Amino acid sequence: MISEFNSQEKLILALDQMNESEMLVLLEKLPNLVWVKVGLELFTLLGPEVILQLRQLGKKVFLDLKFHDIPSTMGRACYRAAKTGAELITVHACAGRKALEEANQSAIAGATEVGLPPPSLLAVTVLTSWDAQNFADELGIHESLRDRVMRLVDLAYSVGLGGCVCSPLEVEELRRSFKEPFQLITPGIRSSSVGLDDQIRVMTPMEAIKAGSTKLVVGREITLSNNPQDVFKKICCELMEN
């Protein structure tokens, strides 16, 4: 029912290409924003303290560092990340079963130790900057993008991760096989009037939600706008028409 649909909960704002003061000015303009994404750029600039800072501002944090390493390192990294209070944390599915299991168990342990709810670990499948031709030519992987994504999501699901990050173009098929509460988080979201930038496999917000996305990652369309609050409201209103 529309009355139960909270469009603001569906949007995650990627805080990219800005410094601390720019981030704070932007967030002040978006009082109804619920979710923010902290990626490699912002985390490298401001460190783990930025997560606490954002949580103190009442924001929920999607920590998108895409951990990919040997199992013990993955586990220790996710243990530390969970202690920050981030609600969503990304790991690369291609790290393999053992690494994913250790990361998930360690994240639960880390959060429990400091009295926080365990975060949901999200498996990264195939980055939305890849297209099928480059995927095959540059990586020498001749499995189709579709088959590779399905394989990695199935692996993540089988070890008990909370969801995955995937292209919106794969969401509809994935949702048929992987039901809620398994989360499908989709970057590559662009309103129809916005350029692609460095994303290849994209979809509009409305299309992605109808296909089965749990949450949408939106970045430059809002952060580089002269009127970020207007753009945020516009996307939320569009989603309410779903």
C-alpha cells in the first residue's frame, strides 16, 4: 500500500567528490534524507570518524568500501567496520565462500560487542561500470555478465549475507529467485534527464523500484545540483507514484 511506502527510506545518497564542510552544508539542505553512502573517497579523506559524525546527525550509513582480501583480513576488517555503527557494509562476493562467512560472523561479533544491531553485509557482484565486451576482453572472463551475477548472488545468499549490490538491469531476475528480506541495492540510478557519467548499466529510480530494488544509490544528480533539496524531493515524489 502507498501509505506504507516510505520513499525517503529507499534513497541512499552517495557522499562523493566533497570535503567535510561541503558534506555538512549539503546535509543541512536535506533534513529528510535518511541514508548516506560513505565510499572510498570520503573514508580516505576523513577516516572512520565520519561514520560516527553522520550517525550523530541522525543518518543511517551504508559503508561502501568493498572489502576483498583473504578470509582472516576480511573478517578483521568487517569486525572493525561493524563497531562503527554502519548499518550496511559491502564486501566483494568473488572473495569466496570462506571469506564471506568469516566476514559475516565477524561483523556480527563486532556489533554485538559494542551493543549495536548487526549490520547487513552486501555482496558486490559486477561493478556497474563494466559492460559485457570489456568484461570479457579485459578480464578474460567469458561467462556472461548475467551468469556471473547470478553465481555470485547465489553464493552470497547461501552463506547468509543480507543482500547484494547489483546493476538495476539485473534486479528483476534476481528478485524472482531471491525474495525479501534479501536486499538488492542498486547503484547506476539516473533520472531520464541525467547523463550516464561513468556508469553503463543504469535505470531510472521508478524503473528500479518496480523491478524489485530494495534501495537506490543516487549521487551526482543530487550532490552536483544547484538545488539538491528540489532534486531529492522530485525523486521521492516519483517513487511515491510507484
